[in-house]
Amino acid sequence: MRILFVGAEVAPLAKAGGMGDVLGALPKVLHQLGYDVRIIMPYYGFLDDKIEVPSEPIWHSHAMSQDFSVYQTTLPKSNVPLYLLKHHSFAPRRIYGDDEYWRFTFFSNAAAEFAWNCWKPDIIHCHDWHTGMIPVWMHQTPDITTVFTIHNLAYQGPGRGFLEHNTWCPGYMDGDNSLVAGIKFAGRITTVSPTYAEQIQTPAYGERLDGLLSNFNHNLVGILNGIDMELYNPAEDQFIHQTFTPYTLEDRKANKIGLQQETGLEIEEGAFLMGMVTRLVEQKGLDLVLQMLDRFLVHTDAQLVVLGSGDHYYENQLWQLAARYPGRVSVQILYNDVLSRRIFAGADVFLMPSRFEPCGISQLFAMRYGCVPIVRSTGGLKDTVSFYDPMNEEGTGYCFDHYDPLELLFCMIRAWEGFRFKDDWMKLQQRCMTQDFSWYGSAAEYIKIYKELTGQPGELTSEEEDKISFLIQKNISWDLNGKGNIDENIGEDNTEKESTETQTVIQEESTTVEDEQTQESTAPTDSSTITSQAVEVVTNHNAPEIEESLSQESSTSIITTETEVHQPTSDIEEDQPKLKPRPSISSPTGD
């Protein structure tokens, strides 16, 4: 089966939200499972700094009376073919801007020409309003069908008048904007979590499209996003102060001290350290946080570090809060991937009290790094974080239901009290870290959709089920050799060198693109018997064949430039754990 992903963002090359994570991870998993998957994206002006691109294009054509070229390379840390669509409108070193309606309408038109005339897929997987017209144009192409994924319903793209003036709108087209057109003409509509798929059919979350989506609910599916659990692996992450696993959580303390030192907080191992990595906008629950933080900080020993940028109102309010609580509140108005990893690895809890959240990915990163989430049960947060019950030793975080500041305060107090019971807290961290948030389960659901749309039974083959089961167990298992990484290199689509280079790409990207960070089976319950109870990798009779077939992937190299870093100069007190030297964060000018 031939599948073409079309989108404006692809991590780690160009990312400003959850869409980039999907296009950067899901195609690699599908390719790993044997599908012919390729990606096409705009050739942004900053991509030459991050990836090697051949000097000659593979194809020339024109769309909307404009000439364009297509260059072929490969997605970092994989051998998934990546097509870069070059046009002067994408030359600036940015993803979005004032002219984005025209740029992405042109991109969609050019991508459709590419699919018709250069590389013809069976499925075109379109993402958000940027590609909403592609299902319309493919409607009368019988051998190409489409999947349309909604990442955020609030952004709906250009209206019908703009589209008719600038591009081809077939007579059969129906829809007031490009997002609506995609919904009406796609072979299948997906959203990024099951709960969000239900919520957008209601007036509270439907952005005036709840009636339309209710009419198309037979064609609407919610599939949870995942994370790249190899790229975000605290056992091997070169950017955190000290690597660790669920079974070496004592080592995690060095990350907390390193984070306190780096962000100007008082160095106190026993303090209750809260973290936020987010866009500073109303959607993320900042108004609840600002209403409750003074009261919470006055009566507790808590500390807070915030990383992100956004609305000036929230930036100013947070700065004022930091001024009132020097040494206890640190506000970093920028986006930096390295610092975000250090917050996930060093904070005790992660605040994410969103008003709405299509999926959310930061809570997944937090749990992966043993940072317990405090979330409002909405959208993908409800699907990924379960209510913590210390009596029955169940759940992975602290949750509240109503968008109310007092409910958030009570939730924070519960977490602060729970933090005092160290043995139970360690078990909670271990439960978080051993959840499966990989892409393999989600990829299985997409494969079923692809098969249904191409006239096949919407089921996985036994071989696919074995591979996916094996790889899921690999992701949630940690070895006991002190590093936390699986000894078997099963199913890898990369080399060790590429893993390091890709992390360098991410570090460089953090100086270019603002992002929201946006992002595991039950762990052993007794830390003294952790070793004997570690999760085992599935050992079915097909395992050797699976390992052999999945290990035959070839690798690709990428070119990165060394980023100058600045190491904080303040020293940690002599009685604190020694920090393992790591690359420090650079100093981006994130807007």
C-alpha cells in the first residue's frame, strides 16, 4: 500500500504544534511495519541548516500559475522518503505568517499535482486546514482516497471566496472554508483523541461545526497521538543532567537540582517542584493557575518553573509572580527543547489544567520522564492520564473535572500531600514511566482505516499483530544494566549515530520555531523487588523472525551544525549530588 502524508509541519525539521509530531513519527512506524510511506512538505528556508538536500530536484511542475520544484531526501532517523516542495513563498525562515492562506493553498494544489503526476499513492493522509482542499480535488480520482486529520478545530483556513479567487474549486465542492471542505469530502475523518472526537460534536467544543460533525459522526474516528519513545528516553537522553530509568529513580534527583540551579530557583532537593511547558494562551488554563498560585505558594514549600511564550498578558502576569517569589518561581519566556526536557526530567509534577486539549503531548513527555501530571480531564488529557488512587495503587496522575480555580487548587494540594509519602510517590512515578504511549497502537488503528478505504478487510494480519505487540513490549520494557535501554536492537530504523544527530537537529530547531510541548503497563509496587519484577519483552515463537525482518531497515545520514552552548556558571553546593556534564541549553530568541 502506498501512503502519502501531506502537512505543513514535520518534526524534527519544522514543528510548531502537535501536527509536526504526528508527521514526524507515524510515517516511520508505518514504514517499519512494511508500508510504502512518503511525506511531502514545504521546503522552508531554514531546512538547509538541518538536513542534507540534493542540489537537483526530481520533478518540476506548476500550480496556481506558479512554477515549483520537488526535491527528495529522507526523514531524519529513518529511511522514509521525504519530498520538499520548493517555491519562493516558502523561502523565509518561518513556517507561518501573514500570507499563510495563499502559501498553504498553493502547497495543497502543488501536492495534488505531485500525487497525480509524479508519485501516485493509494491513500493521501491530509492534516488540518492547510490540506483541506486535497480531498475535494481527489473526490473524482477513483484510485486515490483520502484521510483527513483534525489537529485543532479552532483553525479553519481560508473562506470559500478566497479559494474561488485563487485556486480551482470544482462545481461539486461544498463548504465555507478549507477545513469544512476537507471534512465533507475525505474518505475518513480522524481527530487526535477519542474524547476530543466526541467533544467536537457539542456546541462547547465544536467551533460552530458541531452540527456538521454530528452529521458525519459515522465517518469520524478519534485516534490517540503517541510520542517517539526512543527519541524521548530518559535512559539515554544526552540533554538532561543525569540519565535514569524507573528502577534508578534516585538518579533523577540530580536533574531536579540541575534544573533549580539553571533556572535560578533555590536549590532544595525536598521542595515540591512544579513545571509547565506550554504556549501562554487562555486555552492552556493559565487563568486558573494565576488565580491560585499565590494562595498555594504562601502555604506550601512549592516551586514553579514555566517555559513558553504567547499572550503578553500572561507573560506579564507570570513575570510579576516571579518578582513576588524570587527563588521560588522562574519564568522563561522562550521555547527551548533542551530546557523542556530538563523540566520533564527534573520537576516533580507537571501542570496542564487546559480548558480544552485535542490530544496534548506534554503530559506524555512528562510521564515518560517520571514527572507526575496534574491535568483537567478533557480531550486527550482524559484519555492519557488516569485518576491516582493511592489506596489501590492505581492511576497515573491528579485530575479534576470542572474548569474551576478551586478544583485546581484542591488537586495541587492533593499532589503536594502525596509527594510527602516517598515510597508511594516512587511507585506512582514508575507507573507513569511504564505506560505505553508509543505510536504502535495508534498506527494499528490507522492501518485498519487505510485497509477499509482501499477495499480490504479492516483488520491486521497475524504478522502485523505480532510485530506491533513485540514492539510495544520493547518500548515499555527497560533493561537492568544501569542504562535503561533494551539490549536487543529490534525493529530499529536508525543507527546510534543518527540518534545523536537527530537530537542535535532538535536542539537547533528550538532556536527557530515556537512550539507547545506540547508530550506505560503497571510498574512494580515494591522498590526493593524492582529487579525481579521488571517488565519482560514478549517472547512468542515469531520473535526471531520479527527481529530479523525489522532490523533490515537501512539508515540515512543528516548534516547538523554544532550549536554553541552556554554552561551556567553557578556551582552546586558540595553536599549535593554531582551532576553529569551535559550540553547546556542555547539561548534562543523564541517569540
